[in-house]
Amino acid sequence: MTRGSVREKRWTAGFMVGSAVPAFCQGAILGGVVQGVKMVDGVFAGSAFDWLNPFSLVCGLAVYVRLCFARRHMVGVAHNWPA
């Protein structure tokens, strides 16, 4: 695969989306769990998307941004790794 080719750009975009979506979803679900779910008599009484609220979206964004910074740090570490 040559650098700058259409195929390389597609693979790069695919890896970017494949990393961003799970990170955001993990943060959003974590935010929904922290926010809490609706329970009545010990039984779940909400809908399938009760976890999706502004707090969970902010948590999803926070996890995504944090992983971007972690990746940025690790790329620098990997380049400076002794041979």
C-alpha cells in the first residue's frame, strides 16, 4: 500500500471510526449507569434508551477525549523507545 493512496486513507478512516465509536459508547453507557436507572419494586421500569441523557453524552465525550490524549502520549513514548 503506497502512502497517500485512496486505500490507505480508507483504512485510516476505518481505524479512526473503529476506535472512536467504542470509546464514546463505553463512556456514554458508564454515564448512564452512574446516573442510575429507573426501578420499581426491584424491577427495571424504564425504556431501552433511559441511559441516554445529557450526562451520559458528556461522559462519552470525556472518555473519547481522554483516550485521544492517552494515544497521543503513547505515540510519543513509542517513538522514543530504545531500539
